Amino acid sequence: QQDLEVSSAARNWRVDVQQTASPSQLVNELFASDVLTLEQLKTRLSRSAYKSLQATVERGERLDASIADTVALAMKTWAMEKGATHYTHWFQPLTGSTAEKHDSFLNPSGDGVAIMSFSGKELIQAEPDASSFPSGGLRATFEARGYTAWDPSSPAFIVRHANGATLCIPSVFASWTGEALDLKIPLLRSIEALGKAVTPAMKLFGASEGTRVTSTLGAEQEYFLITEEYFYRRPDLVMTGRTLFGTKPPRGQELEDHYFGAIPDRVLSFMTDAETQLYALGIPVKTRHNEVAPGQFEIAPIFENSNIAADHQQLIMQILRTTARKYGLVCLLHEKPFAGVNGSGKHCNWSMGTDAGENLLDPGDTPSENMQFLFFCSAVLKAVDDHQDLLRTCVASASNDHRLGANEAPPAILSIFLGSELTDIFERIVSGEGGSAKSSGLMGLGSQVLPEIPVHAGDRNRTSPFAFTGNKFEFRAVGSSQSISFPVTVMNAIFADAVAQLTADLQHRIDAGAGFDDAVAGVVRDTYRKYQRIVFNGDGYSEAWHQEAEQERGLLNLRTTIDAVETLTHEKNLRLFNDLAILNERELVARQEIMYDIYFKTVNIEGETTEYMAQTAILPAAVTYLGELEQAGPAGRAVQGLKAQVSDLTDELYDALHTLHAVNEELGGEEVHEKAHHMRDKVLPAMQQVRAAADHLEKVVSAKHWPMPTYRQMLFVK
Ligand code: ADP
Ligand code: MG
């Protein structure tokens, strides 16, 4: 009966949904219509103010503060034309989500008169009450001041709601002592570090003076949609974003009929609506399809420079969440909302590009392009091997722990998939196939000895955490709910580190008299030799690989968030971030503290919610059913058998709850890492025991008494 009600309610979503844009509107009017692009500003600023801003945005030159008032005025006028009444510095605190505090343009000027105003000072800097954002000890509460500052390199935009609109100004967030309290500052610093490290190498390869290099990023977002009413009837989903109970339905994803299948009408309407809003925000969404698990979907934009991509990624998550509600749906971004079916990731496709549009990880089709590609590619091998710990840590969270290493997501072990052709090329270089150094494979690179490197390598491997996919690397361990900023910061940083070392090596060989081609060949050969253990083209999910990786290759296997986060402040990592001027020691220590803290709080909330639901809903349902069986009168085998089974399981649940209650009462220590350990070692296993008994009961207790929607309903009622 309930299912019927829910599905007929679900059908009513059509009622208040507005018409979305037509194809011609899309192209002509809609795209980036809510973004204050440089082009827009050009028509609104004086020539000199525009030139100055352009230099900051396009070439990273320091902002000339004297243009702030003019820019603010132009912004305000544009925003008001778009219907905005408020503005906000839009920033990314260490919670991983975005933050905004709206201020009205309205300014009373006495005598009941008001004007709309917005000054350069207000544009450049704001001081939100920062005391409740995580700072990891960087900001004791007595000096609880932090400020946000305009990031001119990401354009301002309008966010609309039913009753108006707000001008959002992408901003960074720092303490008054200048320390980063957000995710954007280190990302911007890492982009700079990457540029600095790559430019000298590019020069050696003959790039023209002044070539700028930045990292590029395209993130594929996976998510689940469920009917809203079910969501509200699941305290676990409301409180924690994932189901803490639920048995696998009789049908999961084994039929493989969902992946790339026809998209259900309601979902497609939702997607179209979300995409229309994203287009207006200038976000180039390109791809949409069903994912592997029932109820799971994916959205992917075309790649952009990584600062913009990170801002856009946050907006994609926000729009998915808010738009789903219009269709009677809830969008779940959690990495593992349902046990037993696939979880959700956010594959980060990463590369580097020049301002002239050259992709540095594109093999190219001339010998010299090939050489440059192989040089940068070996730097990636070195970076990933040297910094396996950092790549693991930047995707570490309580929620991603349920996904990594499960049988559907990359393992916690880092390795690189190169594909057979590229691996073959490296191996030939190492073996020197083709003769002595001068006439070796590399002299003929791209011509005789080497096969042409295909732009899109034919083979694919979904089980690798870090895969070469033709002209970019795809980091697949990133979690669906997390901000991509830190993973991108880490990729930029470790690559900058590796490329600087390889460039020094190259320069050294040239200085020692080697010809350029030989010198490059030498660097590539030696780097591959040294780091080939990180290359693995096989099945990353298999048990055999876990064995081989750890025991034979000595690769790190940091299974849980706690194992990973511990490594963040190892000497090597402190030095790396400090030398590249991305995060100093205090900033890095603070981040570690916050990661422990968020882990602890997340699992703590889950532990309490598990206890609450089991105690107040599941146990009573089991007991009620048991009572009914007791009253069933003179018992035959069926009643006797059922009674015994339900009674045993109810006792099991009761005992497990007792244990969970005890560990929920404790904290495990005063220090945040002690609390985090307590959560991992005591609370999670106790939750698992409670869940095991409850899930078993779900299969036995009368459906009439079961107190919450089941997986069958949530995943299959559309
Ligand atoms: P897939 O088959 O994995 O979906 P696609 O070619 O569709 O692969 O690309 C997936 C993502 O990779 C898209 O967001 C795309 O824009 C992005 N991508 C493509 N080229 C680059 C690049 N040079 N740098 C960063 N991301 C890129
Ligand atoms: Mg992909």
C-alpha cells in the first residue's frame, strides 16, 4: 500500500516543474548568462581598468587594488540587472563544502531613503564571523578572526532561488596571520608551483618565452537518486547520508541492465533541469548516463583549468542536491549510501595545458612531441611512486573508506595503469632495443623503432586508481562527496616536485655533454627503471594484486583513513609542501587535525544514529512481532521455529546494542587522533554487529512491522 502511495506521489512531480530551455536558447542566450565573464566586464570597465584586471586573470599578475571600486560598481550593476539583491564572498572552508554569508546591497542613507551600494573594499575583503569553521588550532577562539578575499581568477556568478538571486564572489579564506583556512588557497598555490616547475622543462624542450602552464581538470561525478519520501523515513540517510541498515535486495546490479540503460523519464527531466542551471553558470556539462548500481547516475563536464574546475565542481554538487527536490527526489552524494551495491566516486581527469592550448600529456605525433610526452609521463610515475601516501591521504574520509578496496572501487594501494602500448614503449626504451645509445630506440622515437603512440590508447582498465587514458591521467580513488581541491592540490604538488628533479637531472646530463635527445632518453630510461614497480596493468581488485603489491613490490597499503592521515605530517610531506610554498608546517598540521576530527565526528554520529534506530525502531519491531508469535496460540512447527529464530536474533541484536552503547559512551582519549582511533577500532565494529543482527531480522520479521523503507523500495521504486 505504502509503495503504491509513494510511487503515485512520485508521478506527480510533473506538476510544478518549469519548462527548460530550447536548443537555440541554450546556445544563444543561456550559456554563462549568469557569469560575469571578462567579456562582460570589458564592456563595463574603462580600458585601463579592464587591461589591469585581465593581466591578473589571464597572466596571474598581482591585482591592482586601485581598480577595485570600478570593478565593484560594474559587478553591482550587472548583478542588479540579473535580479540580485545580495552579494556574498563564496568560499571553501575546510569542511569540504562551500560557505556564504549574504549581505544586501541596500544601504540606508538617512530619512527613510536607501541606495544600493557595493564598494571596492567590500569586493576585495570581508570578515565573516569565522569562529565556527574548522581551523585545526590555527586560530584560537580568542583571536577568532578570519577573512575572505576575492579571487579574481575565478569569475563572479549569480545563484538564483525562488524569490531572487545572489551575486557570488569566489573567494579565499585565511586567518589574519595569513594562514590558509580553506581549500582554495593551497590549490592556487599548487597551480603556481606547478607552473614554476614545468616552465624550465618546457624551455629545454624549446617552448617559446613566456609560455604559461596550468593544470587542467575534468571531474566525473557519480550519485544516487531516491524518492524523497523514503529519505525522510530513514533517520540514517537524513543524519549521515548513508544507510546504516538494510539487507541486499533479491536483485542488485547483477543483471547489469541499468548501466548505460535508458534513463527513466523523471530522472532525465531532473538532469535536464540541473544541466540548464549549470549552463547558465557557464559550467560545460557534457555527459550524463546511468551508472552501474540501480538508482546510480553520472554527470561530467568538459575539463577546465583546475581552479575553475574546482569551483564548478562544488556548484555541480549543490545544483544536483537542490534540483532533485523539485522532482520529489533526493540526491545522495555519499561514497557508499547502500552496502552491497557499487559506491560512488568522482574520477578526476588531470593533465596540464599551456596558454596556447597544448596538452602536455598528449603523446603528439612528432618525435620531439613524443619525447616531451615521455619525459612528463615519467615524471608522473615518479610523482605517484614517491608520494603514494599523499595520494591516498587526499581521498581519505570515513565515507570513502567504505568504498576504496571494496570490490568495485580502486584499492587503497596506489598504482598506475599505462596500458600495454605505452608500457611497451617504456620497456623498449629501457632495454635499449635497436642498438647502442645513439641509434637506440629513442633516436628513432616516433619514427622507426617505436610504434606511433595512439592518441587514445585502446585498452581501458576500470580497476586502476591512477590510469593513463590517452592524453590525461584519471585519478579514480577520489570520493563522490568530497571537494576535488585537495586531490588536485596534491597532484599538482607531487608532479611539480618530480618534474623539478627530473629537469635538474636532464640539465645535468646536458651540462655533462650529452646531446639533448640522449639526455632525455637517459632520464626517461632511468626513471622508468627506478619506478616501474608502480606500473600495474592487471586487475586492481584481485586478491593476488594486494599480495603482490605489498609483498613483492613494497607498495603502501594504507587501508583506512586513520592509517593514511597519520602520514600527512611525515617529514617528507612537510618538506614537500613547505618547499613548494603550498602549505607550511602549521597549516599542514592543522589539516591533519581537521581530517582526524571530521573522521571522528562522522563515525560518532553514525554510531549514535545506529544505536538510536536499533533501540527505538528495530528492536521494538522485533519484539512486537515476537509478541504476535507468542499469541499465535497452539503452535505448530512453523510458529515454534519462527519464534525461536526471531527470539535468538532479537537477543543477538539486544546484546550487540549493549556493546555499541558502551563504546558510544566512551571517547577513547582526549586527543583527536585518539578519538578517531576509538571510532575505527571500537565503534565501527560494534555498529557492524548491530547491523548484522538487524539486517538478519529484516529478512524474518513481518514486513508489516518493519519500521523503515527497504533497499528494495529505495533502489527500485522509480
Ligand atoms: P571517459 O571515457 O572516462 O568518460 P572522456 O574522454 O569522456 O573519458 O573524459 C572524461 C573527462 O576527462 C571529461 O571531463 C573530459 O573533459 C576530461 N578530459 C579530457 N581531456 C582532458 C585534459 N587534457 N585534462 C583534464 N581533463 C580532461
Ligand atoms: Mg571515466
